[in-house]
Amino acid sequence: DLGTDKVFTYELNPATGRLSDGKPPYTEVAPGSGPRHLVFSPNGKNLYLIHEIGGNLTVFKYQPGKLSIIQTLSNVPEDFHGRIWAADIHLSPDGRFLYASDRDDLNDIVVYAVQSGTGKLTYVDRTPTGEKTPRNFVITPDGKYLLAGHQNGNDVIVFRRNARTGKLTLTGQRITVPHAVCLQMIRDN
């Protein structure tokens, strides 16, 4: 919840489909940080959170219904003095790399290596997206490409993803889509 700076937990009753408050019902994060998006590690042992206003990432250890903070790090450069407006977060299909986007003054995607065992993050690289406000992005199911949509632009930019290093490089390919705010990959079976 961006307004209360809490991550709420609910318990699902699979028989009825109803939700009830978790135990505990929430985990607090830094005041004013603005939690935005979450993603679980493929093994379900870690949860990653990007904070819209604070520009931070928080790594949680997850045990059924309970979150414990194990790391918090900044998604913006140390010497940055512009507007912080973090946006989206995704893991590579193999779970080895985490990607996080920043909008407005930064307009980039930051790459982190995920440490095996602990789930903690290590900075790898920062790549400008070439357009304004990368609000949403997706990684193709095969992990070869990352596509970034720009809320205040007219393109979805295509990056090649290095599976070994996690780094991104521009392919030069663009898809014309004005004000792209949400991208989804759909498998054709």
C-alpha cells in the first residue's frame, strides 16, 4: 500500500476463495517510501519490492504468511538529485537477475544479480531506455529480450538480454505504441 507504507498479507481459503487477514496482517517499510510492485523468487523463498517514492528495493525472506526484511538498497545513483519515481520490477525467467525501472529524470532499467541461497541483490548495470517514463516492461518467456513501454513516449523499446551477465543492449527495434503503460506476454499454445 503506497499510502500507508505497508505490505499487507492475506490468507486465501482455497475452498471458499475468501481472503482473511494474515498473521501478521502487514509488514511496515520505511515511512514515505511508497511500496509499488512485488515479485516472488521462483523458489518462493524471497519477495522483492520496489518503492515508487523512495526509489529503493527491499528484499524479504518469505515464510508462509510472514515477511522479514533482509536487504534494502537504492535503485538510484548516489549522486542523483532529480525526481525519484520508481516504476516496475521483474525477475529473469531463471531467477538469476532482477530488473527495476525508474521514470522521469532517470528513465532507465537497473540490473541486479540475485545471490543464490540468500536472495540478496548485487548491482550489475544501469541502462537508459531512450524514451520518457518507462512505466512497465516485460521479459520474454525465453529470457532473450526485455521490452520497455513508455508512458510519455510513443514506443516500446526492445533490448537484448545477456543470459550470462544480465546486461541489456538496444536492438534498435521499436514498436510504435503511444503512451504504453502495461505490457503482457501471451503464450500461443
